[in-house]
Amino acid sequence: MQSTRQYSIGSVEVALELLEAFCEEDGELCITHLAQRLSISKSRVFRLLATFEQKGYVKKSALQGKYDIGISAFETSRKLLTRMELLNKAKPVMDEFVRECPESIYLAVPVDQDILFIEMVSTSQQVQTIPFVGRRYPVMEVAAGVVVSSSTGSNGKLPAEGGRTRAEGVCIDQDKLAEGITSIAAPIFDRNARVIGSLCLIGPSFRLTTTKTRDFHISCLEQAASRISAKLGYQI
């Protein structure tokens, strides 16, 4: 069998790497930085950016020589996400969760060695956290990733690691996403009993300080994650 590598098109690979650079780095990027990152000439970067700009995948900043991701990239990603079975099954449960437990809820999935927040339903409370959709973190740095990457022990509890608070089936961290923010995550299973993502509550730490409050949120989160897993065919 011939390798698919011989059929790859170099210019397309470079174009995709250019788009990935915008997804992986925060803020606007300049031509010089992109040329250095991709190890190609600035003129080639300029031509690629001009093509993407014409199609709306990047936009030129008010700052001279700076570019940012465009609306077409966002629209394309949203169309792809809506076709994901996990997202389709999770969204109604997330909507109901926020009505019962007024904190923002996120859906996260593993991407390589990271965890990526792909969807959220925000709380109606006046004080809210910054949005995390589209952000990715190393899996062992935040609760949403820990519950995906860590296997349970024989007692059903997640192993202790990194000073995080663990409970059966969930992980809690504080100040990992940002100072003053607490997150609580529970795993989501597919029909083959594989952990394919996590449901993560994210809120200001001052609202999640008492044991009673945390227990309530953990209970709501576990029930929501279990419902999504059941929709995906998971059976205990």
C-alpha cells in the first residue's frame, strides 16, 4: 500500500499550517513572525494571507502588517462542530444544566496532548468569567483535561496529582484557568466506555467556596455528564 504522504500538496500543507498558527497563538500576528514560524519567505506569507483575506478566513488589523482570524474560519468551524454527535447530544443537556444550576458549563474534547473547549452555555448571573471557547490547555493542567487523561483506580477514585482536589469521577481545580476561577469537570463516555470528553463547570471562585455549594454543583454536573454519556450509548 502506498503512503498517502506522496499525494500531499506542499502549498496546501503550508496554507493549513498558516491557519493553525492563528488558532494556536493569541492575538494578532505579523508577516515576519509567520514567516519565521513556517520557515518560508515573507512574500509567500503575504500571498497566502491575501488569499485567505479574500475568502474571509483572515482579516487585516488596524495595526499595519498585523492579521487576525476571520469570520469565515469561525463559520466553517461552527458548521463542522454542529455535525459532531457529541456536541449534538450534549447541547440540550447543557442548556438544561444552566437553568437548574446557574453557572457556565463547557464541553471539552482532547486534541493531541491538549484539551479544547468547543462549546459553552453561559450563566445569566451578573458576574461571569471570561469565555473559554476555542482555548486549549495541556490535559494535565486543568480539570477538564485531567478527567479525560486519568484512568480511575480500583476504588473508583481519580488518583491524587498536582494538589488538585479529587472526588469520585470528578476533578476540581482553582486558579488554573485564571486567577479567581474555579472549574469542576466530569468525564463523558461513549458506547465503548471510552472517555471522549468532559463536561466542565467554570465560575468565579467566590461562588463555589462552601462544601454545600460545591456538593450541589458536583451532583448536577455528574448527572448531566451521565445523561450525555447515556445518549451516546454508554451503559454502566
